Amino acid sequence: MASPLEQFEISPIVPIQIGGIDLSFTNSSLWMTIAVIVAGGTLTVAAGRGAMVPGRLQTIGELLYEFIAGLIKETIGSEGRKYFPIIFTVFVFVLTGNLLGMIPYSFTFTSHIIVTFAMAIVIFLAVTVLGFVRHGTHFFSFFVPPGTPLVMYPLMIPIEILSYLSRPISLAVRLFANMMAGHILLKVIAGFVAAMGVFGILPLALVVALTGLEIIIAFLQAYVFTILTCLYINDAIKLH
């Protein structure tokens, strides 16, 4: 039986070495490119039709638009409209990557900590810059909870700073861990289906059920990643 971890191996497709640095185009890069093409192509076609009676693609596009617009309104308010493009892009990219990973023999790039951390650190840095641009040095007041007695500052400020710096880690690990764990479980149980032959009906049924659950988790994790991004932007805009 093949190791359930083999599905996460990154392998170069086009080896590229520049100055001793490996910049190869890998299977992970390929599926990220496919995710961009699929998401961009689908939304372009959906937006280009503009029919009074929407078809399937237009309905999907409108549902996604309304969902993210509603999410921004609830978490950030009217001020969040200007950040709709980046938030919408984050959601669609993560969701597409999660769903493409459900295709047999594909590659789930969102199950790699290097990918999820790269996205998380970019969001973290962008939100931090936004906070300083809007508030200047007053942004540091974010690390002092309102109503905190002066005597508690030496204790609370380091805790708040540590909590703030842990944001990209928790954002990255949550997505990576959930996607990786689900795919490992599917691979292990699928191995029993082949090993048990005619008696593999039960594990096969379990695989089907888990596949449905993984699809739900794919949507859920994209939602969680996006709503946390919205909350971080809200903190940068409004502080406390």
C-alpha cells in the first residue's frame, strides 16, 4: 500500500536553478496556476453574460459575489467595500484550490504549510501596513486593551503583541492542517477498499461519505480563512 503522505510530495516539472536557488516550476505551482485559470475563467464567463435569467455559471458568480459582499458588510461595515476585490480573490482562490484537490490524482496545494503561510504572511503584513497608514503611531494603542489599568501594561502589552504576531501562524496552520488531515484519512480508508476486495463495500461507503464531508470542509475552510482576513482588516481600520 502506498504511503498516504506520497500525495503531498512536491516534485519539479520544469527544473530551474538560479544562483543556487531552486525556482523550479513544480506540481504545486501547476495546480495553483490551474486554480487561477479555472477561477478566473469561470468568473469571467459568469460576469460576461449578464442575462436577466441567469444560467448556472452566472448564478454561481452572483452567489459568490453576494456571499462575500454580505460577509464584508457584517464584519467590517460599509468601509470594507473598498477591500472587496482582495477579499473576494482570497476566498475564490482558497476555495478553488480546496475543491481541485478533491479530484483524483490532483494536487492539493492548500495542504502545504509553505503555501498557506505565504498567503497568511502577505495578509498579515498588508493589514499591519493598513493599520499604520490609517492611524500612524496610534496603531500601537491596539496592543493596549481599553480600560486596562496602567499597572497592567507591562503584562498586557507583551501578551497582546504575541497574540498579534501569532495571527499568520494560526491562519496558515488552520487551513493546512484541516486539508492535510482529511486527505490522509481518505487515502488510508481508500487503501482498505483495494486491500479487502469484495469485502471493501463498507470502507467504500465510508470513503464516499468522507468525500462529501471533505467537500463541505473545503467550503468551510475557505470561509474561515476569509472571515479571519475580514476581522483582521476590521481591527486595522477600527482598532478596538
